Amino acid sequence: MGLTLGLAVDYSLRYGYGKSINYFIKDKGCWDLIKSKSWNYIVIQDNQRFYYDSLGKFDSMGISTNILANNRKFQDSIKKLVPSVKIIYFAGWEVDGGIPSRFADDNTEKMITRIMKNYKYLNGLGGFHNIIAPIGTAWIAAMQQAPYIARKPYNNMFLYDTDGRHPGWSGSYLAACVLYCTMFHRSPLFLKNKSIFSGEKLDTFLKMTAWQAVTSNYQYSNLGSIVPLVTADSNAMSVARNFDEYQWYYENEPIKGANTYRLVISDPKVSYWVQMTDKKGSVYFSFPVSLAYLQKSAKPPKKPD
């Protein structure tokens, strides 16, 4: 997806079926991969069963684990190895129907809500200040707005695969779209590529759901900590001056010569976005925004009569 923005995107994966951070913190292959490049983002997709208990409880079906302590060790070690990295937590879903054996009247939505709250709890602890991809929020919205894609019997083309726990094609694509929005701050609706498993209507629905989940959970996700602040004057947009490199874009095309902190605008209604690189090599992306919108937002509210 990132390639469609015209960016040089490099990615890799370290995967262990059913494993958690308790495993990967000791996995040599995981650390070799982390050390192999100066990653801009590292996504931690932990086993979600450790996050669906009550608020502040990180266990597995009532069995105590070191998830909380190992999350701290994992992120601290990653940031020492890759100082420029931005860590993203994959806050997702778990088994359809929830865990009624442990929580009375439990269901999928309630369970996902607990997962989301526990990731917020984790990220709010001292020493944590990462990004949360609100995949679970998008999952709930998709279930509510298009119930057929989560209905039994499970279909591996929809949210849940046939086991009712792992994602089907639509579930995987929805998660990918949320991660895309979280990393690049662009709507996936404008991506040239389409999902190979669904028709145009479902493809558009999943992309819209992902974008809405990210934009409506800006504070929850902590995106404000990595998104450049764009300000406006009479005829230009500006960002912070203390970055080494700048590139302004119109849609997916870089604007020739637009390589400073300030962009003079000819059409105030057109949206632009900027890519910025700091001294550590970390890359930051703004959300697309128009000069007219910024100027309107900057006006003080009218005094009451």
C-alpha cells in the first residue's frame, strides 16, 4: 500500500504461530531482524488473548504472565537498537463471541472493547508513549455496519476465518488498511490497488471503515505525538523548521522544488501533505489538509451576544 504513495517502502516480518511477546523477547531471529535496518515503524502484534481480561490484567485465561514487564523490556530494547523507531501496537480482536465462561453476557464487541482499553492502559503507564493502531475499533464498526461479514457459518473471505478466531481475507485487509492509515496518515480510498478477494463495494467499505477508525480515535491512538503540526498564514502552509528534509505532496505526487518547511499555496481549497525527516533519519507524515481549512480553524470563535 505504501508503495502507491511513491515512497520507498521496505518491510519484513517475524512470525510465530500463537506466540506472544514473552516468546519474541528471547527470539534471536526477532532481534536480528530488528537490528538489520533503521526501521521507521515497528508493529508489535501480540497475542490478543493476553489483553482481553479486565482493565489492567494481562494474563491468559486467568493464568498470570509477564506480559506487562516484557512489553517494557521489549520496547526499551528496541528503542536502544533503533533510536529513530516509532512503535505501533496492534490493538485487534480475539475469538468471536467473547469468553462468556469468564465474563457474564460476554460477546465479541465487549471483548474487543476490553482489548482496546488494556492497550490504552499499557500505553499510559510511565515509560510508554507509543502509537496504538485501533484495529479492534474498525472490526467492531465493520460488524455493526455490515453484519453479514462476521456472521456464522464463518467464511474465510470475510472478517473471521473458519475457526472463528483468526482473520479471513476481509479481516486481514481491514487490519492492513488501519495500519496504512496509522503509518502514512492517508485515506486508503485513494489507493490504486484493490483487494483481490472482494468486489468494489466491500473493498470501499473496508477502506472507509479503516479511515474512520483512525481519524475518530486520534487521541486514543496517540497519533498527535508523531504527526507534524501544519499551520497557515495568508498564502502558505508551514511546519516546524528543525527537520533536515522536507517534501510536500499534492495527492500522491511530490511537488517539484517544494523542499522547505513552508509551501506557498495557489489554490486554498486543495489539500496538501508533507513528509519530513529528522536528524536521526526518522520520517514523519502530516495528514492532507487545505489552506482554507487551516485558516477557518484558526479563526477565534465569535463572542456570544
